Amino acid sequence: EKTNYSNAVEWQTQNIDAQEFKAWAQLDTCAVVDVREIYETPTIVAKKLFRMPMSTKTGATSWEELQNFEKILVLCQSGKRSVQAIEQLKKHIPEYKLFNLKGGVQHIDFNDEN
């Protein structure tokens, strides 16, 4: 019998801050999806990093590759494109827990190791 997801409670996107990002980026269970263009800096370091630039229809990552993670964290430079990307992701994988890096990578202090 097919599962009916139409009655499921839709996951509300949650924002996380830079400190949470640094911790989550080291987890095997968290996919970090960077929707910035390839040339944008700074370069993000994460254990499970996927590049999906907004300018490409599919990006280097397919939706299927993200389905094995407990959490999917989407980020961009300022936090605006990532919100758009999350709306697109919800159409493909509505049951997954999607998180946004509030304010984008511009709010991460990469020199601060705490």
C-alpha cells in the first residue's frame, strides 16, 4: 500500500546560525548544499558538501543524492538564494528536514575556531 503524504505535516524550514553551521559541517548525517556560483568565495569546508549553483537547472548534485541524510543545510552568500533553493527542494523532497544558514556565509568568521 502506498503511503499518503498529503496529510503529513509539512516541515517548516528552520534557520541555523554560524556556530551551529560549524558543528553541523563536521557531521556525516548532514548534507551541506552550497547554492552559490562556483566562483564565489569563501570556499566552504564540510564533510558532506554538495554544490548546486542556482544558475544551473540541476547542478552537480541530484535530489536523490540528498535523500540519505538526516538534515539538509542549504547556504548561499547572504541567505536569500538558499531560501529560494529550499522552496525548490521542498517540491522534490517535501518530507525532508531542510535548514537555512541565516544570513549566509558572509556571517561566518572563518578565523574564529570556536
